[in-house]
Amino acid sequence: MTFEDFNLSASLLRALNDTGLTRPTTIQEKGFPVIMSGADVVGIAQTGTGKTLAYLLPCLRLWKFSKDRFPQILILVPTRELVLQVATETEKLTAYMNVITVGLHGGDNIKKQVEILDKGLDIVVATPGRMFDLVMNGSLRLKSIKRLVIDEVDEMLNLGFRHQLTAILDLLPPKRQNLMFSATLTPDVEELINIFFYNPKKIEAAPVGTPLENIVQIGYSVPNFYTKVNLLKFLLSDPKVFNKVLVFVSTKKLADQVYEAMEDAFPKTLGIIHSNKAQNNRFNTVKKFDQGEFRILIATDIIARGIDISDISHVINFDIPEEPENYINRIGRTGRIDKNGTAISFIVESDRVHFEKAEAFMKKNIALGTMPESVPISKILTDDEMPVVPMKEIAVKLPKKEDAGPSFHEKKEKNKKVNMKITRKQKMMLKYGKPKTRGQKRK
Ligand code: AMP
């Protein structure tokens, strides 16, 4: 099947041709007719499956020009990076249509956003927080919304957007089509669907828990942080093979530690993103990585989630996430559509249980590689790795109750004095029999 087989308009087909895409992915093929039928849809799809186009194409096909220019399509995404990415993709697809797309996210100047909204628009791509603020201050009118897309809804709920999301859903016109995309169908997501969706049709990109076939997975048992750093340096020393590498870590602190340990060995080719970095810095870093200026990007899960970077040669799990779904999300950043990729996991003792959970989830055993001989095994431990020394239990011998005597003792003479001070209020009561105020304060 090709996109020509979809009932697309000439302008959409032309824009698609410009992007060079010809054959729809599974989720696009399955999704198009169902979304075109007007049904509510729940799509189970990870990033990298082509899910963005799976909702954009039918939404744009169904869009009709209207003079009043109130938005008809609302796309909610969890992160600022995704706002930018989805808005850019929408603009590419509408290059030959009279469509105005606006991306809204926190961190941008709200006054400027209000000015942009005043000029009229057709499609909004937004994070729920900023979107809610703009609706509340009257700058964004939702009365013409015909189609709502909630992308990466599981992540949105993880990030604590539940309240804003339900508040927005309550404000939308009741007659609308709801589309939702999620990598996993958690109980939270199900609950949202049950409340707000009408008889939704479910479409799946690939059964959840099945790693993409074109990803080679390897694990290394590594004793500690600095040996992990040594192994990482060893692997990355081959820029031809390791030409675009995403290194995942689970915390900001660890991301900074890895960056510091690697910085000298890879000057100018190493980037880092996590939520403590300024927005502009985050955008620029991702751009530099995408365009090849940075060969290596160290990232935490939340920030890297959903960012679409093509041709990643390797994903390296510097640590193993506790949830198997996260492991799948991480490794899915390589081996995207028709490309091969490699996922390498560094496993310390405490990671083992999480790694086994991921294996069980995928119903697959991952081969363990032998540590290359030239990688030095470090004996140095970080503060976090230091064994916790149990405090020696010092037995304090308490006196027996009968030896200790009663807890009461006579006060010393000097402590027997009673405080005779009375307040002004009490004094006034005594004098006049009623409380007296000092009168009004002088101006
Ligand atoms: P997504 O899952 O929406 O984040 O898309 C991931 C990547 O797949 C993006 O870079 C898209 O440009 C690309 N893509 C989307 N649809 C197709 C397709 N039909 N063929 C090849 N690549 C695609």
C-alpha cells in the first residue's frame, strides 16, 4: 500500500511527496480509515511508529476552511519539545493548504502568544498547562474544536497533567472526535478513556511488549559507575560505528555526573539534556545532536521521551529503568522504521532485577557481552555506591524502674517563683470591668 491509496487531497499528497515518504506504516494504514469514519480512537503506539502522521493525515483531510479562524483541531502533547516537533510536522504537511498552526508551551512569553492567537488560527498544538492558562484568560476559544488529539497520554499523566487535562476536556464542545495515543494502556489511561471517550476503536502499532525486530540488544555486567564510564569511553572511541549515540540515565544528578566524567574525552561532541537545563539550551542541544554536531547525547527519560531524532545508531542504557515499559521506550529510539539499531545496557548488581523484568516483559533473553579486556575495572566508588556502614549498636544500660525512683522532684527555691505579670487587657478588665481599647490608631 502507498499513500496514493489513501483518499488524500492533492495538496496533502504533494506535501507528503516533498517529505519523501511513500509507504504508510502499520499504525497509519490501520488508523486512516477508522479516524476518517469519525469514530473515537485509541492508538497504542510508541514513538517511532509513525503515530504523528497517523493522526495528522486524517485530521487534515477532514479539516474544512472556516472564515472565523477559531481552532478546529487541538493536539495536546506532554512536553515543549513535542509541541515544536508536532507543530513543525503539521506545518510541513499543510505547506499547500491555507492552514495556520500555532504551538503553545510554557516558558514562552504569554503576551506574545496572546497576540498570535488574536490573529486567528486553525490548529493548536500545546502542552496542557499553558493551554489551560490561555483558555482561562479568554485568549483561546475552544468552541469550534471538532477534533481532539491527546498524544503520549501515559506520559502526560506521569508528569502530573491529569487535572489540567480533565479540566480542558470539560471545556471542549461535547460534539467532537477524540483521538488518543499512548505507548502503554495503564489503568489511569483506561479511566480517562472510559470517562471521556465514546465507544472508542482501538488500533495498535505493534503488540506492547514486543521490541522492534530491528534492534540488536546486548547487556554488560559492570561493577560500578567508574567502570561504566570506562566502558562507555571504550565503546564511543569508535566514531564510525557509534556515530549517533543516545545515552540514557534515570536521574538529572547521574546525567550531570556522566557528563562530567566524559567531557574531557569527547570535547565538542557531547551534549546533555535534562529538565534543569534552560529551554533554549534544550532545543539547541537536541538540534545539534539531530544535525550531527554532537555525536553523543546524555539524556534523562522524561526529556528524551517523544523527541524524534532520526538515525540513532546506538541507545546506551547507563542504568536500567525500573519499569520495563521505560526500557522499551528507551531502546525504541534506535532501529526506527526500516533501520537497524543497537541497544546496549550496563547492568550493575542492583539493576539486575529490573533487567530481568524487562526480559520477561519482552519474552526474550538478552545476550551478555564479555567485558573488553582493555576496559579498566575501577575500584573507586561514588558516594552513592559506598556501602552503608551500619551504626554499631551501643547498648545503653537504662536504670531499672525501681532504682530510678519517681520522676517527680521538688523544684529548687529560685524556680518556685510564680509569674505575676498581667496583660494590659486583664488590667483594663480589673479596672473598668470591661475591655478597653486604646482608641483608633492615628493616621
Ligand atoms: P513518530 O512515531 O510519529 O514520532 O514518527 C517517527 C519518525 O518516523 C518521524 O521521523 C517520521 O518522519 C517518520 N515516519 C513517519 N511516517 C513514516 C513513513 N510512512 N515512512 C517512513 N518514515 C515515516
